[in-house]
Amino acid sequence: MKKLLFNALLIAIVVMSIILTISFLTPPKKIPEYNDEKLRELALERGLKPVPDSFEKLLKLVDDTSNPMTPQKIALGSELFFDTNLSKNKKTSCASCHSFDKDIKNRGVLLDTLTKKDQEVTNCAACHLQDQSGVDRFTFSQGDGGAEHPYLLNTQTILNSAFAKYFSWSGEISSIKEQSANSLQDHHKMNLTPKEVEARVNQNPKYVDKFGEVFNDGISFENTTKAIEAYVKTLVTRGDYDRFLEGDNSAMSHEAKRGLANFINFGCKGCHSDISFGGQSIQRFPLREFAQVYDLKLNFEIVPQLKRLDSEFPFENSGGYLGKNNRHLFRVPILRNVTKTSPYFHNGAVPKIREAVDVMARHQLGRHLTLEQIDEIVAFLRTLEGDIVDYGIKEYR
Amino acid sequence: MKTIYIKILVFVMFFTGVLQLKLLDIAWENFKIIQALHIVISIVMMLFLIAPFIYKHIQNYFFVKNVRSIDGWLLLCTISLLTLSGFYLFFIGNRGGDIFGTLSFNLHLYGSFILIFFFIYHTNKQQKPNISLQIILASLISFAPLYAQTPKLSLTEIEGKKDAHHSEDWTNSIKCKSCHNDIFEQWSDSNHKHMAGSNPYYMVMETLAGEVEGQEFRKWCMGCHNPSGIATGLGKTTHAMEGNFLSNEMFEKNAKTLKSDFKAQGNFRVEEGVSCITCHQITKAQSKGNASFSLSLDRKKYAFEDSTSDMGRWFNEKLINSNPDVHKKSYSNPLYKESKYCASCHDEFHPKTDIKIVSTFAEWEKSPYNNPKDKSKHKTCIDCHMTNLQNNKFSPLKAVSTDGGVIKDDVKVHYFSGSNHFLSGLKNKTHEDQTIQLLKTSAKLDVDLKEGKLVVGVTNIGAGHHLPTGAADFRELWLDITVKDKNGNVVLSSGKLKDDGNIEIGSRLFQKVFGDEDGKPVGLLFWKYKKLLSDTRIPAGEKRVESYEINKNVQYPLEATIKLNFRIYPQWATDAVKTVYPNLPSPPTIELSKVVKEFK
């Protein structure tokens, strides 16, 4: 008996040392230290380009001959975007969920709300309008009359969607025009029929003139969505990252630069690509351990319980959404301003960015990041935060 | 052959024990591993190897061979005592609360030397000394101190990281709860815990400061209100949500949200605000204000201290409890009893203009309470703000700070009673009660009628700083006066609340009023303060007198009712916060003192 125990102990020691040796011989992937020029070059080579700093440059990237972005159309789109009349109960506009202040330079909403009477903004908006996040910060979206999203989906940011190819969580939508048409009609969003939209627009004499100026065929449902599209395409943001790419080495901290190197080398940029850092493709999630995520959770209380977590996602899938065709296919979300748009994932199940980065690395890259790597990536993501660029379009001709 | 294994094992246990001696002071990296190994190996070996061996050994020699060996029995006796004391230390610990812990610790420590003595004697007596084994042992003994003196490994990367710490470095307060339950419960409803995301007034002010002065300006607020957030790179303080609704943290008892967040995300999620670690890892404090403290998250952690599993944490607690010296040292500091420790946050100045906004520490420094020469008169911050109150008197709490620990004569309670009875009172009535008791010790009223004038004196008898102090521009301390004549008609009235909840104009308030550059009151934007419009606060030990003209034609006798009232926030400030937090109640008025006097 004793001998048996001894042999068992010896075998255990041998096995342990083998495991330790293997882990010692296979060190984790080392990300080289790049100097600033090299890092900039790497990022640009991979298409992680800056957001243009002038309207002309923006037009070159996003303008579309089928719906040219004229200043008048953009101005009309802006009116429509903030118009609560375009919803059934006349309480919801596009900006109710894709929140930011109409006057993007306005920095006094909270002070006005606190000190003046009869302000219109709701209590959440009073503080959060200044974030310019383009989302409602809710776990799941709620449309006109408080209608919940049938799949309890989280609102995605509208900012920088000008650079995206695919829209909505499933990515089945291919233009902003199409998506705004859906949003106007969906019963859990604005809840109007195309005819009702046309009627509501017609009621406003201001619109009648402006539609006449902008479109040859005047007011129509399609022209409404076209004007909204033209406006939404101007909603792009620039952050410290863009300034770094344009030559300002001090715009990003050392930690954030390490994070960018990690982002490129670990393969995050494979999907979160192009200027918008996402929105360019439809991918599976979770990729690893697809399609079932098993996790054994041990609880060492007095009576130990072995809990088997078994779900389609590495978090609770409230709402039961399974992506495009129920095949776990999702549009890759845009990472610009991601640090402003918690909670994360399609149903807002993950509250904080660090956990979201960890989930992505585990299930998309099959990688267990160290705490330091996660912090570095988060520091990098923070440099993608920025305010909406004021191109001064009114003066533009 | 078999006995040699036992010999090696016994010596392994002995040496791993000896290495933990305070005397040797081995590098912490090595200590924590050795400590964990010592316990695990000892338990496994005792159960599976040594106990069966002893059983067989006794059977073989005592019963079969009939050997009578006194040292053998003594050896058995010591080994049993060592085992028992070892089990006690591991499962219950040397927490200081019972004599058995200390007894076990000493028994285990000195007993091991006695055991080794008997062991060598016992084995050498029976057979020729095994020279090779002795050489091995001798070399081990001579090398052990050398090994112990290896240069200390650089412990953590925190020092190397420039401006950010990992969330794991900010050990979540929930982890402290399992051994310091009472202190945790006191802290969990205190204003120190609820100073960031769960404080509606703070959230509004931080956001407003960001909106008016630029988002970077929030960091000025966060230095004291959210140090962990700032150190982990957060640009602003966040509040909890429950689905699509704002969380009810304002009314929650015992840090419910913190607990559920910890359960779901562990220490991976940073605990925002002032946590246990924040105060208990401060190494230096400059009494300058604006978060002028140095914080080192670089501390000696026992094995598995950062473990994410329940099992790891359970094991870690056992390791700490069995030998808690290092734990105690790394979380306390004589500095924590000095007033200058608190000064690092309880003084406040504008980061750009250096204009002083809050000077509580500076006020205390000049007060009679700062008297280091006469210890009986010297009173530091914690003598009032961390001492238990009962029946409106300071009544030091006789209790433990660690579950099962030493009963202390004056446990420093972590209610952090100050003046904000309101926000802590929304969660816990004990907190409210402690704060109101403290407030009532602060002032005394006296009333007289002189030359047709009602003269009211308010003396600051209890506070070691001005009354009120802190954000004194948002504190309301005022006199509520009613004088009735012979027929019960009111002939003088002052300091009443208007219908909208604000104090009527013309009332006598003890406060400071901040004005901006142009001399206009700053309102909510207190950081705009440039000119002091008025300062009617009462310094420590001093008296302020207010007199009220009384009409000459009144009919005596007069009945004067004088109240000294206190309200934590003015109604207009609460109304502003309510526009964003609609379910915030209005703070009540607290009557600190009342005098009714008749004049004939």
C-alpha cells in the first residue's frame, strides 16, 4: 500500500515536471517593441487609417453617386434625424437611441438642465449627451412608447458607420439608407409606415420647401432615408489615435502604443479592420469552442457543487438571438468609441470593456491574454475615442 | 529503506518550517511558496505516510518485538502535539482572539525543535548512524541560511508600470469581508464607500465639472473620490445599472451591488471609489490636500491571495490566519492614526489657481485640539470620527476588528461619521444615528435678552475644526427663532423654511459663501470661487453671537424658542440633483440643539 502511494507520488511529480517543462519550452507569443515610425507604418499598411480632417477628404472616401452628399441634403437630414414627429407617439427620434446633441459644439446641456426650468432632455441624456457616444447606453434598445427589442438587442453606435460596409447586428443590411428605412418602420423603433412618414413630413412646411430644393421628386419615403443617410455619413469622430497616425508621437501613451502593437499582432485587426475598426465583414462568434461554450465551475463551499455552464455564448444569451440565419454570424462591431458604449455584445451582457476584450481574445483568437496585455489593449481602444468632427459644412460649397 | 523516506519527509517538514522563522526573514517570494508547500505536504504526508508508518512501527516494535523505548513514546507525544497544533493553526488560525491560537503557534514552533531532537536521538539509538544521510542533513542545515539570504526578488511590476495599475492590484473589498466582517459592514454603508458612482450629488458634480471645464477636469475630483478608477486609466466615474435602469445603490445596504459584481466578474472588474485597499495601502501622506498621498500596491501577498477560485481564496485565508504577522504589517501603518493622513484629501484647493476651497485640516492644525505636547488634550481626526458613540457620548467600542481576533478596547469604527447623516442614513439607520449623535456633540446654544435685543450665542464646543467645515458652501447650519408674546402671538420669527424647502431670506446662517470673479455667488460651480463673499462659520472653541431686534411695544412675558438647525444640502442643490436623479429624497433638517426660555 505504501509502495503504491509512493509510486503514485513519484508519477505525479514526474507528470508535473513534464507539464512545467512544456510550458517553459513554449513561451507565450512575444510582441516586439516597435518604434513610433514603425508602428505607424504597420498600422497604415494594414488599413487602420485616420479619419479625414477635412470634409473634402471625407467625401472622397464615403460619397456615393446614387446619393450625393450636398450641404443642403445634410442639413435636411439633420432636421429629420432629430425630429420626434417621425415616430408613432411623436416622442422618439433617431437621436433618442443614437444619442448626442444636435449642436455638436454644445457643452452646456447638464448645466442648463440643473439650473433652468422646463428643459426637455431626460435625466439620462442630461449627463450623457456630452459623451457623444451615438448609443443609448442601455442594455437593450427601447423604441417608441418604450417598446423593447424583440431579441433584446443592444443599440450599436451610429458614429463612423459611414465607413462600414455592413449594418445591424446580423450584417444583413448593406446601406445606411436601408437601415434608416427599417428603423422608421420597425414596430420596436419608430413604428411608422412609409405612407405615414410621408404624411408627417408633408405636415411640416419647412420640409416641403427643403425637399423641393434637395430632390427633384420632392417628398418621398426614400428621399427621407436618403437625406438621413447623407447626414449620418458626416457623423465621424477623430481621436488621439488619428493624431498619432498623422505624426504626433505624444498623442498616444506608451501603454496605448503597446496596445496597438498587440492589436495588430494578436490578429484583432483581422476583423476589426479599416478606418472604422469594424463593420467590414460578417464573422462567426464565438469562433473557438463553437457553437457550444462549456465551462465547469467548481464551488468549494462546505458542500462542493460542480456547475456546468453550457450556453451558446460565453455569457447569458438573454433575448435568444443567434445571429444571421441563426448561425452565430455577426457583423464585426465598429471599435471606434467602443470605450464609450458599454455594455457590450449583442445583448449588452458584458458590462465592462476589459472583460469584453478578454472574451474576444479567448473565443475569437483562442488566446488567454495577460492582465497587462488586456490593459494595454484597453488603453489603445481609449485612443479611438473622440468627439464628432465639426467640418463646418454650412459654409462648404 | 522504508525508514529513510520517513526521515527525509520529517526533515523536509522541519526545514520548510524553520525557513518560515521570523529570525531568518527570507525573501517574501520564497516565503509564501514555502508556507503553502509546508502545509500541503504536511497534511498529505501525515495522513498517508507518517500516520500509517507510526501505526506499523509501534505494532512491530512494541507489540511484536516488545521493545520498551521511552524516547519513542516521547516522540509520539511531540508528534501528536505538533499535528494537533498544526491543524489548529490551519483550520482556525492564530487570529489573536483566543489563547489556543498563540499556544498552538508557539507549540508548533518550539515543538518542532524538540521533535527533531527526539527524532535524531530515537533513530540513532537503534542503529548505527547513517553517515550519508547525516552529511545530506548537515549540508542542508548549513545551506539553509544561505538560501534564505538570496537577494529579495523584485516583487511586482507595479513600480515598473508608469501610470496605471491592474484592477487585480486593487484587491476588492469583498475579499476583506470574509475575515473582517464587522468592519466591512460598517464601511459598506458609510460615506467613504459611497463617494463615487453611488453618490448622486457627486455624480452630478463630476459630470458638471467635466462639461464646464473639459473632461480632463474630472480627474481633479477623482483623485480623492475614485483613486482606483484614476489609477486604472478610467477617464470618468461610472454608476451601476440594472438592465436599462439606474441601479438603486443609493438605498442598498451592505454593498449589495459590489457583492453581485464581484460574484459575476471577480477582481477582474475594478472596484471604483474608496475601497479598503485605498486607505490601507497609503504609505505617505502630505498634508497638502487634493489627494496628496503615495500609494503602493506593492505588498507582501500570501500564496493564492489573487486567486480567482473560491478554493484558492479559502486556502489563502487559512495561510494568512495561521501566521498573520506579515498581513497585519502590510495593511497598517502608524501614519493611519495621525491627522495628516486624513489631510491628504480633507483639504482641497483649485488645481490651477491654488485657491483654498476646503481647509478642514488647516482649521484643525490651528485649533486647541492640535496639542501634541499635552497628550490628554491632543485629539486627532479618528478620536471623534472613528470612535463609537452611545447616548450622545463617545463610548469606545469593545470589539474585534478580525473575526475571532483580539478584543480591542477601542476598535476604530469605520462608519466615518461626519455630518452627512443623510446619504448613509438612506442605507442604514445605525450610520444615521452615529452621525447625528456626533453632530449634537458639536455646538451649544445660549440665549439672553439685553436692551430689548434677543442675543443668541452659538459655541463650537465639540468640533476640532470650523462649524460647519468641509464643503461648507453646501452645508446649512442656522438659527430658527420664534418669540411669542403674552397672548401667544409671534413677535419675532427667523430661519423658517419656505414652501419650496429653501430657508427664508434674512435667516442667520453659519456658512461660507463663494463668489466668482465678478463677486456673484457661484452656486453649483464651486470651483469657480475667486472671492469670499461671507464667512460666518464658527472656529473650534469659539462663539458667534447673533442679536435680533425686538419691538419695544410687545407684551411681556415673552417665550423664546431657539433651535440650532442643520441640513446637509440646501434645497436648491437637492432640487438640481433631482432633475437627474428623480428618486432622490430631500434631506431632512436636523435639530442639533434647542432652548426654550421665558423673559419677564
